[in-house]
Amino acid sequence: MYWDDVRTVDYLMTRPEVDKKRIGCVGPVDGRPADCHLAALDDRIKAAVAVGWMASFPAQLRKHIRNSIGFTKLVPGLYRYLDYPDVTVACNACSLHGD
């Protein structure tokens, strides 16, 4: 899923009407994990807007909360080291080192 997002940025970079120094992304509700991952993974993203709630995936699993985070947004192995709030922090930390 995130590969598709990076490829979309690749396409935007080829368009003459796109300001390559001002590419951003918005992730409404279910797209929030995608835009945070994209901003953390791709230095070309200069702004990301995460719309929606912030939750801990392991905490939801422990409480048996269903239908909260879709399995399409799960990154194999990621939750051994990070949770959704951590990815958002990584997204914000990357923006601090931009030009």
C-alpha cells in the first residue's frame, strides 16, 4: 500500500504544474496511517495532515475492539518496535530536518 503512495509522488514529480518543493498529503480517518507512513518514508513530502483519532493498536487488540484499524494498514513486523502514535511522531520528526 505505501509503495503505491510513493509511486504517486513519483508521478506528481513529473508534472510541470506541480511545485516539487510543496508536495503534501492528507489522510482523512482511514487514510491517516497512510499519510503518516508516507511522510515518514518520503522526504519529498513537505506537509502531512492526519485527520482522525490516534490510538494504540496493541491496546485495541487487548480490549478486543473490532473494526478499528483495518488489516490493510498493518505493516508486518512494525509493531515489534513501533505503534501508530510512533509513526506519527516519526512523520513530524522528519519535517524538522527538512530544507
